[in-house]
Amino acid sequence: MRRFHRSPVVIPSRLFARLRPFLLGLFVKKKRPFLDHFFSLKAALNMRITTTKNNINKRKRNDFEKNEDDSDDKGQFDVSVLLPVHNALPHLTSCLLCLFAQEKVRLEIIVVDDSSTDGSFERIGACKRAYETLKEGEGGEWKLTEDEKEEKEDVGNDFYANKVECNLREEFAQLEEEERGNDDTYERIVRKYCKGKRHKIILRKLERSKEVRSGQGLALNLAYSLSTCEYVAEMEADDMRPQRCFYELLNALKSREDLDATFSQISLIGDLPSSNAPQEGWIGMERFRRWQNSLTCGTTEMAPGRYIEIPAMRASGCYRRSFLEKKMNLNKEGEEGIRIYDDLWRIGDEVVDFAVSEEQRTCSSLKRNPNHWWPVDVSFLHRAFNSGMRCHKVERPMYWWRQYAKQSTKVHDRCSLERLRAAKVHYMLKEDGPLGFAALFTADGDTDAEVRDVDALANSSEPDSSAAKIKNSPRGSKEQKKLIIRVFGRGETLNAYVADINREIELIRAKEKEEHYARHKKPLDATATITTTDEDDDTYQPKLLYVVEKRDEMPGLPKRKRSKENGLDKNTKLCRLFAFGMQKAREKILRVMRDDFDTGGLDWFVA
């Protein structure tokens, strides 16, 4: 038999160009992947089809080694979801299923395992493989979405969220008891709850020693660097969400161009108490849930609320990438990459940000006073509101927050009331905070740049009469700016806030003085005492003079209105802080003070 040499089939370019418009019209209603496949036909037919051992090995690459970034589906996904993981079993599987089962939206799910030792990384890989075996549209017989009637009746007591959570818990009971599950088991579970080929899953692993392993910051930054979508969301590895939450968050964010982020209300799931035997700490969590869910007016309620408690779960949000990179990047100008999250941990007598590379970590400027030590959630939201974040909260509980005994919120020192209070004071007095110099006095034309210019003139060596005149005047030709912080409260809460404010002022002074001498290349006298006026130092004067007043009384009863205060002018501002944690006390203060309360300006509730 004569053997023929098979030549490649070639479609003439001119013929293909004429047929293309006709075929586009014919198949315009078909799914995009079909068209993409068709228009790759010309290239495919111009190539010899060869199947070699190398091709086969390439297809069988290990899932963990595969570089998903090489795929051609960039831009086909709606939301990038960042999922940091560390020892998240046994709750991790239900979290992954909630993501894989999302409907009406295409997700780019980026999972970064941060040195887990309990098998979390292997569990993620098993679920990832099980999901990727599903064909398009295959699976998903059981729904995670709630019935509309049931939702309206039971949303207040978290009924539906716990019903779903309990069903999944029973489903996984046998699986979680095993030290390792097999792929067949995970494929059966994933097939039941998830439809195939909707989402893309990227998996990475961080290898760090026990000495330097910290929290979520480094894992979140790595996940963010791998993300490609214009909209970015997060997920905690032990929590859950209903099946259309990202679809609704995305629609709410897209519907208003003025928004930077959208959040949702929350439900509590997990080890919930029975009505007859409430668990310790549960009452406080339930009170927190009700308060946070009541903030439904977006920025106008959430921004002032951040000094009472966290006004929204950070992981419940969906953010515009443009906002994160323009307003939230912690890297200084000239540094490579984007660093959205910090991760402050106390090591000995200093606080180190572990959400940076090894090279950055050696930089002494990252070492902080132990007073600056709090959770990444708190830091993120305070920085976001200080940068002017505009947000909205969807009035549905689309983030299901798991409660259990060893939850870091309940047991970790960084989440203590003392650390949370220190964070509130820090970000309130920070330069870009509501009581920072920029917020208080830039409207009067006194910018930080102008202050530096005055310093430069005052230290000029040129024999200029104007320079000499400036040098002999306080702060150049500028008058001293003054901020009176009057704190109302009772007992230990009042004393603690006043102490934290004074400590933060000392830290501001120390940093300000160090920068002052560094600019003028003068040695800083380590033995010099730093006071609020620095009268002993004729070359340094604080940019802002603080006066802290303590009032152990129930306000709303201030005898004088702000307009009748003596000594207030463009150079002197009065801030009133009301340190009352109970909602009833705050409501009474607002009723009594009425129009004299400067919400979001110089009057703030703190707790």
C-alpha cells in the first residue's frame, strides 16, 4: 500500500476574511467560547498536529506548579477574590464550596496558603482538582441561596445562614474526621454544590518559619499581586457566604460611579448558644452584629462609627482596584509593587510589619513603638476612611461570620479593647485623620509644605533681613496652631482614653522633632525632654499645640455651646470626644446637643 505524506491544510487568508462577517452574524447568539474556538481554526489547520511525550507531560503538570497567569482568560472574570489561609480546617471546605458555588458572576479566586501545618493546603488542592473536573454547566443540584419568603421572615435571627451551615457541617462530618480525604469524596461534594467552569482558581503557598509567620498581610499582598480584575473582594477561610453575594455587591458598586467600595450586613454562624444557655461573649457579639447592621447609610454613618467599633467587616467588602492602588498603597514612591495590607506584630520591644519582603523588613523605618500594634482589619478600615473612602452597605446579611471558642477576635492580644482603643486614637490624630493638622487647618491656607518652607527660610544662612525676621518669630510668620481635645466620659473608660491620647501626642512629638532635625541636618539630643511647648528649644516648635482636658461628667450637659466658647479662632480648634459605649447614652447626648454636635468634624463618639 502506498503511503501518502500528509500536508498541512491551508485556508486562504482572502477567503477566510470574506467568510468571517457572515459567520459572525450566523453565530452571534452562541457562547463566546465557541466563537473563540472557531476563529482559532485557521491557525490550527495551518499547523501539523503532533502528539509527543512532551505534550502529554505538559498537560499532566502538577496543579500546584502550573502557572495560571499564562492563560488567555484575563479580562473574562468579574471579581478577584483574595483568600488567605492558615490552618483553617475543619471549616475550610465549606468556605471553598461557597466560593465555587457563586452564581451570575465569574470569579478569579486566589488562594494563598500561609505555611499551614494541618493539611489545609492539601485540602485546597483536592477541592480545586474536583472543581476543575466539572464540565461547563455540570453539577450544582443543591442551592445555597435562600428562599425569598424565608429570608424576609428569618433574616433578623440568622436562621437561614445557620440552617445552611448546619447542613454542610453534617455533610462534611465524616470527611472532617478523616485525616485526609480522597479525591473521589471531594469530587462528589463539589459536584453537588457547584456548577463547573464558572470560576478560575489560583493556588499559591508561602513557606515561612514559625519565628516569622504572622497574620494575613503578606498572604493578602501576594494574592493581590496575582489578581487581574478591576473589582477586588476578600474571604476569610473559616466563614461562609450565600450564593449570589458577589453578584449583588458588584452590581451595587457598578451602579454608582462615586463609590469606592460596597459592604454587606453580617450574620453569625457556628458555635451559637441555645436560648437557655447563652455562651460567654455571645451577648457582646450579638450586640455588635445588630449595631454594625444598623449602619445602612453608607459613608455618613460608617465613617463616624469607626471610633466606636469596626463599622463593616473588611472581608465583606468589594473594592475598586483604582481606589486601592491610589489611596491604600503603603509602598513609598519609587518602591516596586503594590502593598495594600500591613501586618503589625510585636517582636520583643518593637512592632514589625511582616506584610513586607525580607529586604524591606530589615529597614529600620519599619520598626515601630509597641503602642502601634493592632489587627490588619482595623488598620485597613481606618486608613481607608482617612483617605476619603466612599462606600455603601447592602441591606442583606451576605457575610456569614463564624463564631468559635478559639477565634482570634476573642483570644488574641492584638484584638483586646486596649489595642483597639490605641488604634482609634492613632488614626484620629494622624496627619490625614480628622484631628490631624491637614484636616483642621489646611482650609486656612496653612499646608505642611508651607511649614517646611518657613523652616527652610528660618535656617537660611543668607544675610537676608526677611530670613532673619522669620528666624526670630515663632514658626516663622505663622501663628501657633492649637487643638483643644476635651474628653467627656466616666471612670476607667475616660481615664484610659485620656492616657492614650497623651501617649499618642508624645509619639507625634518625638517623630516630628526627629524629622525636624533630620531636615536641618542637626544632631538630635537624645537626653532632651520633649514637652508640649518645647520652650527649652529655640529652634524647634511643634506644628500643632495640643491641650487635653478631662471631663468626668455625662455630656449633652455642656454648659456652653461651641459658639460661646472663649478663645476659639482660626488658629485654635476645639474637639469634643464623648467616650460612651452604650447606645442609649449616645442617643441622649445627641438629643440634648442637637444642632451643636459637629458630626464627622470636631465632635466624635468613641468607645
